[in-house]
Amino acid sequence: SFNSQDDTCEDIGTGPSDSATIECKDSSFVVLSVNTVTVGDTFTVALGNAPATDLISCAILSGNILEQTLVIDRTALNLKDTFGSIQLESCDKQSCFVPITYTYNITNIGDTPMEVTTVMRTRGTSMVDLIGIVEERNLDVGESTVARETEELDICVNVDEETNVRAEADPPQGVPCFSEDDYELTVVVSPTSPPTDPPSPSPSDGPSPSPSDPPSPSPS
């Protein structure tokens, strides 16, 4: 299996199909955590009093069958490092996931009161009616309201995300009105700088010595 570090990552079996137990220990074989997770879940390894330079070994089991053994060097960790079938998403206060709040403003710019009936948000394959979080549905002329949606965003990967919002509202009489808008969110992760080649060493040979023989005498 792929390993972001040059440590041990050994496949024993075919890998868990949908769930597994992950048991992690320090180098003194003290158990740090035991988690039963399904594919896609997250789990936390509590380091306790393990020294900062310690290695962590994790065993991944399906039932009583050992599927993978992993050894992780804590001194050389980077977010998104992959060890076999697990990936590092956060470490202490560092995390790939940050909360983000989308705020959608809705204003009645017409000449009659309106009741907001639908606020349909589309993002990728997700389509949700946000009418339940609209702060005020009944708007007089010139009044505004908002819907706020909070999610987690993975900032350790490139993101190019478009959100479409369509709001619909009904007047006391007549034809319903609608309006829609698009929002674009982009995250560009800076690439890791390549190692810099050291400068070429200065030449070590000194200048050629001046000739030591005296000049030939002039003819007499």
C-alpha cells in the first residue's frame, strides 16, 4: 500500500470491505486508541504521554483478521499524509477542515409585499431547499432577509465550486416571482517547493604561479 513516509506499511489481507477496527500503540506498546469505523469515517488517536519523537504503530483488523500494519513517524507528519488505508486530516490545532458560512441575501425590490416560499440551493450534485433557515419569509417592499448555511471545507485540496441559489416568492395576488444567482468558490493549494540545488563550489586550485626562472640576459 502507498505510504507518505519511508516507514512500514504492510498489507496482510485483502483489506476491509466496509468496516474495520483500528488499534494504535506507541513504541512501548501502550494502546493509544481503539476505534471501529466504516469506510469514510474519521477517528482520533489520543497521544496521551507518548513522547514527541515517538513512532505510532496501527493495526487494521476485520474482525480478528489482521489486514494492515502501519508505522507512522510523528516527527515528519504533513496533513493529507496517507498510510495504507488511512489519511491524516488534522493534527492538534492544524486541520484541513475549516467551517465556512454561506450567506444568501434576499431583498424585495418590487412594489408589493412578498412571501418567500422556496430558496433552492444547488452545489454539485447536492440540491437543498433552504426555506427552513430563512430568517424572515414575509417581506414588505424594500425589506431584506437572509439564509445562512454553515459547512466544513477541505482547504488542503484544490477547490473550484459553484453554488446556484434560486429564490421564489408569492405576492398576495398575481404571479409568483423568482430570482437566482451563482456563487463561485476557489481554493488553490500552493505546491510544495522543490529542493534547491546547492551552489557550485568555488574552484579550489589557486592561480598558476609566476615563472621562477629569471629572464634571459640581453645580448652583449
